[in-house]
Amino acid sequence: MNWVSGLVVYLLLWWWVFFMTLPFGVKRDENAEEGHEQGAPEKPMLWRKAAAATVIAGVLFVGVYYIVDSGIISFREMSLTLG
């Protein structure tokens, strides 16, 4: 895997994990001011969730890199058999 495809895989994993972590720890603002959505989170903790997504995506990327680099899954062989 070259660095461009590695970067793309990491970014896709990061966004996937980030969207999965968004609902964790969300508490509704019971005393919402006028003009604010009542369902909006009181403290979304986005920095903490971004940091968690970075670590988790890094671990997943190492696994994906190992699988692709070791040849367990070969996309070149799959393209030859399908083509």
C-alpha cells in the first residue's frame, strides 16, 4: 500500500469512527434558551471524541495495513479473477 492509499484509508476510518463516537456521552440541554434546539447536546465534547477517533482509527489502520500488506486479501488477484 503506498502512502496515498494509506492516507485515504486512514481518513475514511477516522471519519467512520468519529461519526460512531458522536452519540456517546451526549446529554440534552434541559434549559435551552430561546432560539436553541432543545435536542442539541449541552456539552458535545468534540475534542475528546476527535482524540478517541484518532487513536481508534490508528489501531484499525494498523490492522488493515497488515492484512493488505501481508497478502491475506489481495485486491490485485481479485481484480484479475473478476476481469
